[in-house]
Amino acid sequence: MESVVRQILDSRGDLAVPVAQLDLAANLFDAGLSSFGAVEVMVGLEEHFGSSFPDRLLRRETFSTIAALIGAAEELHRHSLAA
């Protein structure tokens, strides 16, 4: 799951720091993630898993670290399997 999140961040996040250099707890907004970039990452995850983000995950904290995005991606994956 980490590789999926990193790939989407790399292709859609438009970060100022290479994704490969960020650890799981690095603040993505400090690394250059904008609100537009967060939306792009969300869309990328939704497309990958074929599932929409639930409203309760639509908050800044969900997009603040790679670890938080992995948690959201795991939830999207579970939701797509249940559908």
C-alpha cells in the first residue's frame, strides 16, 4: 500500500521534495503539498481503488503524512472489496 500511495503522491502531489526522501511521518504540507495537490492525490487514490473518499476522511489530517494516506488508502481498498 505504501508504494501505491508514494506513486500517486509522486505523480499528482507536485511536492517540492522527492517523495522517496520522505519518511512516513513527514509533513506533506511542509514538503510542498498544496490544497490542489491534496485534491489531485485524493482523485488518484479514488481512481486506483474505484471508490470515493468518505466524507469523514475529507480533512487536512488525512493528507498530512504518508502514513495517514496509507490508512485512507487501506480504507478505500476495503470499501472497494466490499462493494
